[in-house]
Amino acid sequence: MEEEQDQRTDPPAGSLMTRLVPWVGGVWVLPLLVVALWLHATSEVDFALAVIVATLLAPIPMVLLARRLQRHWEARAEKAEESAAQLRLQLDTVRYRTTRLREELQAADRQARLSHQLTLLGQFTAGFMHEFNNPLAIVAGRIEVLLDERKDDAELCGDLQQMLKETRYMGSIARTLLQALRRERGGEVFEASMPQKALEEALEAFRPGARAQGVKLLEEFGEAPRVDVPEHVVGEVVRGLISNALEALKDTEDAAIWVRLEPYRTAGAKVVARVEDNGPGVPETIREHLFEPFITQSSGRERLGLGLFLAASLLDMYDGRIRYEAREEGGASFVIELPPARFTRGQPYHWFAGGATE
């Protein structure tokens, strides 16, 4: 509508008026010149003055037309610039949307491949766990028989008790890992666990290997309540983190691993545990994908398989979380957040009494 109105008010260069004005522009002063000569006595001076005046007045139509055309083309140029700016904006929008769609398509493709891999892994694990649990149950049963037969040998019974405990732990982890890969919690019933106990047992399991490697295992445990997570799940997550830390601390001088349980001060908040080390830390290039499966770049901490992914999946089943933080002093820090067990009216502050709930 605006362009049509401009075309009506400002004639374009090819209109009839535009073509005629250059030819007629100087003719309009001729009648004025004749009248002026007729009214005054004809003399050379009067004639020269009339010619000069006619010469000065003749270009006026051309000047007016030029001004009009100038306004017309300036308006057209301004509109062209606005149109070009709008086209550039639309082009940028199209490019941005294209980039977003390409990223979403790539993410969907990665997710589809990952889902397929996890489906195959779950199917394989289901069959493996079935075959794995049968001999494991036989081993546990045989250990129980040996405990009864050799109950007089206290030293042997201590070793057998530890073996039976680890065997049962392996069975529990096998069942839980299968649920994690299938992303289902199932209908399991478990008692709220003491995080201090799970952390202590994980540390004890790695002390001989850490001592042989020259790595210090340090613990800092504050008062904390029971958590609504099975004890073997907490232990498995912490064991995996300690194992990764030991791997990262190879050939590191004054290597140390800290296992911390932060004091619990706010009812209903998450119980926080940390596993830290003074190793090289995690490269920034893979931090965003740290808890994804099958992220592989090179050796050491730059090679990720299923460990951290399974840890995150296990905790997610019980409303827990795990995240990574870089230590200011250098190294890595993995933060584990665990949901506290529900308080009862008779025991609202049971952790102050050493965690006993009976």
C-alpha cells in the first residue's frame, strides 16, 4: 500500500511528466518574455535584461523536478535499506534455526544410538547376571557350610566371613546394576543405611592397594543421618570413585584421596559426601559428558566407560545425585548427594544418638 501511494505522489523517472519537462522546461518563459518586450520600449538594454531574466527562470521546472525525483529516490533507497536489513535478520534467523535443528537432530541421533547400545547391554547383562548369580549362590552356600564345619578355627572363620560378605555384596550389586541398566527401581524393600558405614567399608577395601601404590587414604566424617539408599549402592558408588582416583594418581608424588562426609545441619536437606584427590583432574573437554556412557578419548581420566554412568544411574533410582567439581588446590572432587531417611515422631534426631533407630 505504501509503495502504491508513493508511486502516485512521486512519479518515477520514466513517467510522461519526467520525459516532457526537459523539453518544455525552457519554453514556458517565452510568453513572459514577449509580454515584457511589448510593455516596454524595445531597446538593447531591455532586450538583454529580458533575456537574462528568461535564462534565469527557465531552469526552475527542472530544479523542482530534480528535487522531487531526489526525494523519491531517497525514499526508495531508505526502503531498500530497510528491506535489506529485514532480509538479513530473516537470514540470520533461518541460519540460527537451521543450526538448532541440526544440533537437535545430532542429539536425537546420538540418543537413539545410545538407547540401542543400552538396550543391547541390558539384554546381555540380563543373561550374564542369570549365569553369574547361579555360581555365586553356590559359592555363598559353600562358604556357609565351611563356616559351620570350621567354626573352631577363629582365624579361618574370620576370612570366611569376609568372603561371604563380599559374595553377598556382589550379588546385591549385580541385581541393582541390572535394575539401573533397565532404568527401573523395582519393588525392592530395604532398610535405611548409615553412610558412615558404607564409606568406611569402601575405604577398608582399598587400603592395601592404596598403601602399595603409595597413596594416602584420608577420611573426614561428620555427623549425618541414615539415608534412603541401600548400603551396597552407596558403597558401590564410593568404591568406583576411589578406584578411578587411584587410577588417576599413578606416578603422582604425595598422592592422596579424601573421603568426606559433611556434617548434617538442616533437616530434610541432602546428605553430602565427597571423594577428592590431588591428581590431574578431569579435562574440561569431557566434563559436560562425564556421566554419559561410552565416552572414550584416551587413557587415564580421559577414558570413560560405564563406571560413572552406572554410578549416576544407581543414585538416580533412589533420588540421589552425583556431580563433578574442580578442586581449587588441583585435582578432582566428586560430590554425592543422598536423600535422608524419613524422620519418625519418636526419633526425629536419631543421628545425634549415633544413628541407632531401634
